[in-house]
Amino acid sequence: MKGFIMINVEPGTEKAVFDILIRIKGVTEVVPVYGERDFIAIADVEGISDLNRTVMEIREIEDVTNTQTILGMELKF
């Protein structure tokens, strides 16, 4: 299961937060982005409980001000 976690941080803390995000279990990639969000973290986890743990760990980072998570969808043809 993939989760795309959009993250906002306090201005000026981007480098410090990035360094923490890349060490979180389940996070496979962290992409700095332009626009309303500062980062998109891509989590590749076994299930919803693992994704929940990952998101909660991200939310506990001191300078993270907001998150929004989108679940990846599996298409079956």
C-alpha cells in the first residue's frame, strides 16, 4: 500500500525536517515541492495501520504544521 503524505513545515526548517523524514520507517522518498505544500513523502507500507503509524510519526516532528494523506489505489483489470 502506498500513501502520499503532503507536509507543511515552519519556514526555515525545511532542511532539518527533510533530514528527519528520510529516516522514518516506511518512507521511501521525500520530494520537496513548490506550491501549497513543502514536501510530499511517499510511504510504502504493508497496511493501513502501518501507514497510520508513519503519518503519526511525521505529525510528531516539531516543525511540521500540517499533513494531508492520499492513499494509492490498486487498479485490477
